[in-house]
Amino acid sequence: MSVLIKPVNTEKANDNSELRNCYTFEVAKNANKIQIKNEVEATYGVKVGEVRTLNYGPKRSTRYTKTGVQVGKTNAVKKAVVQVIDGTIDFYSNI
């Protein structure tokens, strides 16, 4: 199973990549920083300096409708911000 799920493409993530050479990925929930570092280095061929992880819990919502109370939630997500020392990562090279 791969540790990296997908790169995050938001305005904040793009600014981080252009200004600070930090790239954001959505990763597996049970992945640790060493696994994330090794996977990024192997996949993109760059030298990783630092890895920061963020755990986002599910967001719950409740709606009151004619048929009753509707309860829902989103999925929990783990993100990793990877600072690259040597080289850059181009997500759009193989399109």
C-alpha cells in the first residue's frame, strides 16, 4: 500500500510550494514521518529536509428536516507538509 494518496492543490499549498519549497500531500492515516519522507524521495527523486503532519478529524453536521433529524459526517484526513531541500516537484509533468 502506498503512503501517499494524492497531492493537495489549494491556494495555500501552491503559495507554500512557490515561496518556501514546501509541498502538501494527503497521506495514509497510519503513516509516520519516516515513511512519508522515504516515499516522497523515492517517488519524486528529491531530497527531503523536514516533514510536518496534520490530522484532521471528521466534520459532523445535523439537519432538521420534515422526515426527521439527518446526521452526517465527512472522512478524517491526514496531511503532510514536506519541505524539499534539493530540487522541485512538478505535479503536472505527466499530464
